[in-house]
Amino acid sequence: MAEEHCLHGFTNRDIGARLTSRRLLRSCALDPKTASAKVRRRFRRIFPQSLTAKIPRTRRWRVTNFGRNFMCTSLSLREHHLPNVYSGVVH
């Protein structure tokens, strides 16, 4: 959802650079091949749902209009509605 990816799309390396500090790639941050494979598997999961589309004759991907709407809705639900649902739950 970063604005720099809206114009030119994104590559595996772009996403990998953003995720190195996250839990997903923290364990394989020193091995670029393993990190690249993990990101590729994530791409493979979201491609069939039509959230992303490949830009022809490049190694870049873009987020589709459906994907952008879906991601905005899910982020909105996570940040605004889920805290209200779990506020009544006592740990």
C-alpha cells in the first residue's frame, strides 16, 4: 500500500527490503535466497485472489483496484473495529 509502488509497481526485492525487520523474514535475513523464496511464496498466495497483477514483460507487480479496495477495507477493520470488539474481553 506504499505510495511509491502505485506508479511503478513493486518487485520481490522491494518487498523483501521492507519485511527484513518483520517476523516473516527475520530468521532468514542473512540468506537472500531464502528470503526471496519466502516473499515469492507470499506473492503466489495473493496472485490467484486477484489482489495483484504482473506487469507484462517486467519483473514487477502492481496492486489491482480490487486489491487496493480489499486492503484498505481490511486495514480499516483492523485499526478501527477490531479493538472495539476485543475491548470487552478480559485477559
